[in-house]
Amino acid sequence: MYNILKADFLINNDAVKNWRFIVFCTSLAIIMIACSHSAERKVHNIAKLNTEVRELRSEFVDMRSALMKLKMESTITNKMAARGVKPSETPPFKIKINITD
């Protein structure tokens, strides 16, 4: 235990093997931390995009309902009545043309 605390395994003649292993473990730890950060960044980005999609979907539903209200015949009749245009009292009729040579 005392040799480990003094770090004799880093100074001995066989220290090159130990240093290689320490550098290998350190590089693996750095790669693992980088991958973890990258994955968390993607998760946050996905969450942000999901909230944006929900907001856009609700805006779409609101606009669609407003459009449906504007397209209603009663709304159009009221707006045109303000301009002095009234709906026709007689229904449209079909015109038939007979062509004989």
C-alpha cells in the first residue's frame, strides 16, 4: 500500500507499461465524456424542436379555425351587407343551349 501511495509503479523500470495504460484509460475517459456531452446536446435540441412543433401546431389550428369562421356564408353576408351587396333572393338557374345545324 505504501508503494502505491509513493507512486513507485510510475518510476520503476517497468513504468512505460503503466504509463501507457494510464494514458489509454485517460483517453477513453475523455472520449466517453465528449460522447456524453454530444448526446445531451442532441437531447436538448430535440426537446426544443418538440416544443416549437407544438407551438406551430397550435398556431396552425388557431389560424385554421379563424379561416373557417371567415369562410362561413353568414360572415361573408354580413361583411358584404356593410358594402351594400345583398345575397340574391332567386336561386341560380341552369342555361341550356340547343345547337342544331
